[in-house]
Amino acid sequence: MTVLPHDFTAPQTKKVNLEKLQIISSGASKESINMTKENLKEATKARDHMIIALSKSKPFQVLVAAIEKYLPYLTGILHATENEQLKSQKDAKDRDGIVFEWTSALLGEETKTFSKSRKYFSSKLISFEVLMVVYTYGYALCNLASEKIKMTANLADNNSIIEVYQDAALCLRRASGVFNYLANIGIPHYITGQDFNTLQEISPVSSSPLSNPYPTTFPTISSKLSFPKSAFSLLPEMDVLCARGLVEYTQGIGQVIAIHTAIATGKTAATIARLSVSVFKIFDQAQQTLIMLDTKLKNNNEKSTISLFESMGCLLDPELRLICAQYRILYRGITLYYLALDANQNGKSGISVSFIINANRQLEEMDVFDEISKSNPFMNETRRIFAESKKLEARYEKENRLVYREEVPDISNLEIPQGVNVLKMVEFKLSTAFIVI
């Protein structure tokens, strides 16, 4: 089998001169003011390096490193603004201060172009810059994982493949921690108007691998740096649902990697089935979250574009929604396939027939995606698995009819095992280390 991740379009941003941030000199020494000016100069350089790294020609490892260099300066500026060493730009007039401008990584191309003036989203608040940089860090880690996964196509040795998968999984663990920080701390702290009732609706079940469930109340909003979500009604990244959906996506891809590793290392069919259960559950949750986000975006905006993918979310990038939907259906079928293998290996002929028949019914549902995209790489994977599964169905039915003669139970009467979630996110903290401004 093949791991097929989504490649995120890196957000773009325009240059700014952070030296224009106004220093509050009252009570500050000359040396302190000079140090602040020098650090703002270095922060501008670090941000410029990040912009260069956002170029499509640059490897994502370069972008990850550039953001890691910029973040300590950015966090220092955030703390200096909160502590009133730098003036907040919240009430600055249009001609004053600097403006941070960013594009979204998740809006579909049609949505980006139907109103050119909305391609870039802008704010004078440093908190907006922080959130978008942290999002970009998460996207870069996801794409770095994708780069590593694609390397396995040229590898024949299982040990080498497993090693690359482990590197990719670490990137996804880190990305998951980044998006989890945004969902539970960053966005609730700096953006007013989040819908807590909606968050309750998407709270994961107890078996979910997602940590840090939503608090009963959000942290206290910092009035100097907060801004209303309504100010960015078309920017997905400013909604908690966006960060939550990305946590689920990264967890799901990490789980797929775990399955491939399990297959490569000869794990039992029962183990692979339990891993697969979690994949379709996680991607089912991710799909629901993205649908809710897309619906909110549509409801918040009078204008809307209609596309072939409207039923899957015409405002958000349809490819991400498509991948979540395909993984959900494909791994439901794969789960039943491995449950059939396990039942057959344990002498449960009638049960194995029931599982394999229903596995093929599930895999047949992937045909709808073949109609949407003829070049869809998922379909090559599905056809190969489906061909193997149909052969097993014929064999199992023949064996049961001629040899075992066991009753074939209805699938609704069979127990599907609980999933096993293996990807543990690496916690991300914005304030672990920062440069004092």
C-alpha cells in the first residue's frame, strides 16, 4: 500500500519592516532602547529569510528552519507588546504602523480568485502575525513529512523504508502538536467570537488519539492584542475548527504510516485491522470538522462560488476534503479485509466470508471518486486492493461452501474491534524560548 498525504500550498506574506514598531521609551534606559532597535532589525531579517524560504523552489526543511529562527523574535515582540514595551497597533490610524498580510493555505483556487482584494488578509496586530506564522510552521512540517514519504517510492529495502517512515511520522507528530496549540491556546486566546457550542459538537470520543480536550471556558482574551473572528470571515485559519481539523488530519496520516510499518514488519492481520479502524474513524471526524468549517464560511459570506466540488466544500481546498473522504472509505474496506484474513487464519470460515464480502462492497464505493478524478492516485491503490480482495472472496466462499459449510452471519452481528492509536503528538509551546525585545 501507499501513503498518500495532502500537499499544502504554503501561505504567502508580504515584507514588513518590524523596526517601525513603536518603542515605549518612558522609564527605559538608552541601552535597553538600543537593544530593542537592534533586535527588531534582526527580527526583520529573520522574517525576510522566512519569506524567501516560502518560495516553491525551496525544500520544506529550509522553511521549517527559517520559521524556527524567526519565532523567538516574534514571540519576544508579542511579549514586549503585552508588557507595554512596544505600542500595540490595535488603535493605530491607517497611515501609522505596519500591516501584516497573509494568504490562506486552505481556500480553494476559485475562492481565492472570485474577489482578488480578498486574496491577502491583513491586520496590524502582532497576534495575527503570530497565528499565521505558527500555522505556516505546521503546514511546512506536514509538507516535509510528505517529501519524506515520497522518497520511499525509490526504496526497495524494508528497513530503509521504515526508517524514512519514522522520520515522516516525527514531522507529523510535531505538526499535530502545532495545530493542537492553535486549537486549544492560540486561537481561543487571541480571537474573540469562537462558537463554543460548535466545539462541543466536534469533541472527539474517548477513544480518540486527540489530546487536550477543549476547556469548559476559553482563556482570558488579551484585550490589547485580541481581534474578532468576524474581521476575517473568509479566512479559515482564524476558526478553531480549522486547527482542529488539521490535528485530525495529521493524526490520520500518521496512523496510515503506522499501518504500512506494521505490514512491512510482518505484524498480524488482527493488529493491522485494529490500526485501520482508527484511520477511518479519525478521517471521518476530520471530514465532519471540515464540512462544518466550510458551512460556517459559506454562512458568514454572502458571496459564494459554485464548483464541481460544492458538495465537498466549495470554499475550502477540495483536495484536502477529498483525501479525508477517500481515506475514510478506503480504510473501512481495508479494516474489513484484514478482519477477514484474521478470521480465516483462526478457522472462522463463515465470519471471514461475511467480512470479505462487506470489504468489497465498501471498496466499490470508491468508484465515485474515479468519476471525480480520473488521475486520482487513490484509485490505483484501491483497484489493486480490490482485485486481491475479490480473489479472497471467491476462495473463501468456495472453501466455506465445499469444506466448512458454516453459516455466514450478517455484518451487523459481528464485532468490530476498538482502534489502536499510535501517533503521539509532540507538544508545541510558543513561549519556551524567545529573544527579549
